[in-house]
Amino acid sequence: MLNLYNSLTRKIEPFKPAKDMQVKMYTCGPSTYQRAHIGNYRTFLFEDILQRYIEYLGYKVKRLITLTDVEDKAIAQAKKESLTIEELTRKNEAVFFQDFKLLKIKTPDYAIRASSAVDQAAKLIAQLLEKGYAYWYEYEGAKNVYFDPLKFVGFGKLAHLDMSKWPKKKRRFHKDTYPGTPWNMGDFIIWDGCKQDAVCYVAPIGSGRPAWNIQDAAIVTKHLGFTIDVACGGIDNLVRHHDYTLAIAEAVSGKQFSRHWLHGGHLFVDGKKMSKSIGNVCYPSDLLEKGFSGEQLRFFLIYGYYREKLNFTVEKLAETSRKLDSLKSMVKELQEPKSDHSNPEMEALTSRIGSDFESGMNNDLDVKSAFDSLYGTICELHKTRESLSVKDAKNILDSLRRIDSVLQCIF
């Protein structure tokens, strides 16, 4: 049975979707005002592995990824580059999905821009206003809508906030996002009223645009409904973002939004967090220029426990690439039968390929353990390859191809 760490309960639990063999999965996508870097792709890759392994186990997965194309940062960046928001975000989206192909990340069933879910955001806001969770407030000449976390019983349950420390004095946070990842302890904006030169949509609740804080809730509930099985993102989403999404969806529906919450750890570069100010931001194209393949980068980013920090260096990428190349070389030689008769020892080793892989993966997606077990078995098979029969070769390849439907880096 697949067991996964649930950020909501802080426990490793059996994976149980609401409906047998059907899974609804939401994954946080990029803010498309800029290019995604390899740290972002580490998150998207752990989500890809999760989807592929769930499918490997026989489930049918319906997956959605959000694309944040209308927000404060996009508006500012478009102005800086003398582009429309659409020109800016479509340009970065194109690179994003090119990188998906490079890294063999399965394209989700739904890749939804926030700008296409304004209607749903407005509907949610109308219901939140009616239920008393949200209210109008004028700020700098614009009529905005804010969500009051104190009105939602259980707010902060995902990040396990101590709500006794919530300030008694009313505070409001007016921006989509703030630098760093501090908890903004106060009411958060969900609708930006129209200002001069601002991006505005006409909606039944008035003119304005949905703030980032409500966009994912609007996208997910519009396309997957108010109850899903899995919600994923980077560890930074545990500060504000996912608790906001959860509170909005559950305040409207009164139902549990997601049964399982998974969050991936940060990627560091040479021991430091990626930052433009430091100058250590790294993109997949940078590594292609150094002679690495998308397959090798994929393997490096998945070869480790997804919840832990991973430190990137070119030397470590080269090291994992050599390990992958070694496996691929052995697998290639195991495709060349040498004997007419099956070897009982080889049959026993072959039967371990799938079970050892599944043992690691069922333990909260421990790809490293799963791969290392696989590597050890392939080494043993390779040593006895002189007795490899046609039947043995076929059985080995069938097992490996099934495993590679998840790993996507062997063949």
C-alpha cells in the first residue's frame, strides 16, 4: 500500500482517494511573470513522480496545474519590459512547457490560467461576502474585498498556526504577495478593486481582479469541484498560500477540500538559496549548455527524498549522471541473450525488480531507496548475463519498462 506524509496531519498515512481508483490532484504551478528555474522544477518533478506512481498502481488520475498570469508582479514586470501581461506570460508559459517536455514531465489534464477563472473567483467572493467570511473595504481609492481568517474556524490548520498569537488589532494585507515567507497575521485581500491603469475585469460583484490569494481556489473548484484527493506544492506554500486556498474553499462548501497535502523541500545551489541578487539562479537551458541532458537533470532532481532539502552542484549532477549512465549501460547489455535456457537464479533476481522498487516508492515516494534497490539487482543480473536467455531478457525488460513509466530515465 502507498503511504504518504500528509502535511495536514503531520503523519505518514495510507493513500486513500474518495472514490476507488480515481484521483483528483491539484498542483501549484508557476507565476508566469518570469521563467521557472530548476528549484521550481524539483517541485514539479516530485508531483510528476507522484502522479506516475499512482497511475503505476492502477489509479486513474485527473490532474490540474495552476498558472498565475495576473498578479501584482506580472503587472509590474510587463510594464518593465514594455509588454502586455498576455505577451509576457505567454512567452514564459511557452518556455515552461518546453521544459516539461525536456524533463519528461507529463502535461496535466488541466493547465489553467488564473485569468480564465475570474468568473469563478467572483462567485466564490459573492458567497464569502454573503456568509460573512469576507467584507468590502476601500483602500487607496479602490473598493477591495478581504477575507477575515478569524471568521473561519480552524484557520491555519495546514501550517499548524498557533491562533492564540493572532493579533487582536485589525490588520489588512493589501498585496498579492510579500517578500520572503512571513506569516501575514491579518485579513488578506481576495479582490482588487479597479485603480487607474490597473488590470480590471467586469464581474457581478463589480470591476476589479481576483487577488492571488483566491486564484487557486477559483481554478480548482471550477474544474475539479470542492473536494479533491491530493494537493501539492513546494514547502513555501505552507506559509499563507495553501491555508488561504483551503480556508476559502471550505468556507464556501463546508466540506473538506483535500484529503492529502504534500509539500516538497527546497533546492539550494552550492549551499545557498537561489536568488537573483546572489546571481545563482539556474535554468534547465544553462545545464544543457554544459553538456547535460534533460534526462540527467530529471534524475538528479528526483533522486532524493522529496521532502528534504537538496543541494545542487555541477559536480553532484555529474555524479548522479554517471550512476544513471552506468545503469543504462548494464540494461543495454541485458538486452542481448547469451543462452537458450532460463537460469533459476536469474529468474529469482528478476522477480525482485518490481517488488524492491515498489517497497521504496510505497514508503512516501522514496525514489532514492527504490532506485538503489533496482541498481543493486541490475548489478547482480549483469554479473550473470552470460546465462541470460531470451525469456529472461524479456522479463527483465518488461519489468524495467513498467518501472520507467514512473522514473522516465532508463530507456
